[in-house]
Amino acid sequence: MLTVGRVRPGPTTRLRVREVSGGAARDRRDDLATEEPLEIRITAGGATRTLAITMRTPGADFELAAGFLSGEGIAGPEDIASIAYCTDEDLPPEARYNTVTVRLRGATLPELPTMQRHFLTSSACGVCGTASLDALRTRCHAPLTDASSPALPPVPAELLYELPDRLRKAQGIFGKTGGLHAAGLFTADGSLLALREDVGRHNAVDKLVGWALMSERLPLSSSLLLVSGRTSYEIMQKALAAGLPMVCGVSAPSSLAVDLAREFGMTLVGFLRGERFNIYAGADRVHGPGEMNGSRPAASR
């Protein structure tokens, strides 16, 4: 069932399916995670440019746009004047809630010398083609503060064990559809500050960072990020831009994600499942059981 024609798409789409179990079949209603395109435009000084087109789950669209601009180093809180759905007369009604315009305070559109590709993104792979530590170094010269800083005190391993379950219980849309990624922002004592869901893991992180930006909470130096899937370079890039010192994932990180974490002083935890995880970078921010006797915990998968 296509969703074209709905004026404003929602996060879930209801349709009828035939469920087959064993030797029986029945027709019933089912909820799916909605996937719709979102075009992100920027405007300044009378000029407008399409910056990105991403497949996303509708909801928190303004946060998604703000978080994307922040993560790519295009605009910070002080640069954004307003965010609104596009009401251009040339857009069909069903597309107006799938187009967001970010109005910048500057007199001209910013130059984008590090964006050596078209900003076409997808829910599956996120923004592709910027996997370059050289480009990132031009924006982030110094590493984040290490464990000696009081911003994020060392986190006990026993607390990390609990976070995936806390994330899962807070996923309202996943509970209906079973088909969404999540990104959750936690304090050092395990309190959930905010959670965002999306068909794309990168979009979920952008929404979360956008929430922090619009709430004037950046940088997120006293928080940690948990993502429901694997941890890629793009996710680490977004976390670094938001000032997050620690990123945890329930699945594996990529090699470039580990390189980024080690170079910029971030803590990266992967395979966080049950009472086990691997620490790929920044082990000093994690207090493990072995440290009670003065030894470091051994990472395990």
C-alpha cells in the first residue's frame, strides 16, 4: 500500500496483512514504520539550496534537520534563525511536510568545501562519502577531554549492562512496528534524557542532536550516547560534533569509527549485550569489575 497522497505522514502506517503460522492463515491489521523522503533546504540572503534528501520516519523533522547541519559542521545554534516546513506553491500538497527549510542568519549561504559529494542520503547507510578523518580534522582540532575531566565521570560496567534494556523499553514506535532504530542520550547515572527513533540509525542520532541543539544543551559533554545497531564513522562524527565523549552500540563498530574515537579522545563501546561488551577506545571512562582489585577489565565479545 503506497502512502502517496496523505497530506502529512505519521510515524506509523497501518495496513492489512495475511499472517501465516503453522497450518493456519488469517488476515489482520498491522502497523509498519513509515518511510518517507525528507528534503532539507538551507536559505540565507535570498538564496536557497537543497542540502540533503534522506529517507526517514516522519516526526521530529526539525530536529533531524538541525542535527544534520550540526553534525556536518554547517550550522550551530547561533547560526539558525528558524526551521519550517516548506510552503512553496510549486510543491504538491503531499510533499510540503516532506520538505524542511532552515533559514540561516548569515547574509549568504555558507561555503561547503568539505562536502565533496551530492547530499543524497538513505535510511540504510546514512550520509555516504565523507568518511575522511582528514576532512574532520579541519573542524575538530583538539580531542575531547579525557576521564580526568568531571564532565563525564567514569561509568560503571554494571550500569552499561542495563542501558540496552532501558533503551528498548522506551521505544514506543518500535513496540508497534518492530522496525526502527533508536538513539538514546543517557546521563552518567543511567537516566534517559531523550530518545529518538527512525528507520535510519543516522537519522535517529541527528534527531537526538537536533533536540539538544534546539534545547540549548550542546555540547553534550556530560552525557553518553547509545545506538541500537552498529556504530559507523558517520555516527561517531555526529557524536564528536555534539561534544559526546562516549558512544555505545549493541553491535559492532567499523574500523574507521574506532580510528576516529582513538584520535579524538572518545570512548567507544561495542557489542553491549547482556553482561558483556568490548571497549575499542577510551577504556579509562569505564569502571569494570576487575578494577576493584586494581586491574583493568578484559574486553569480551
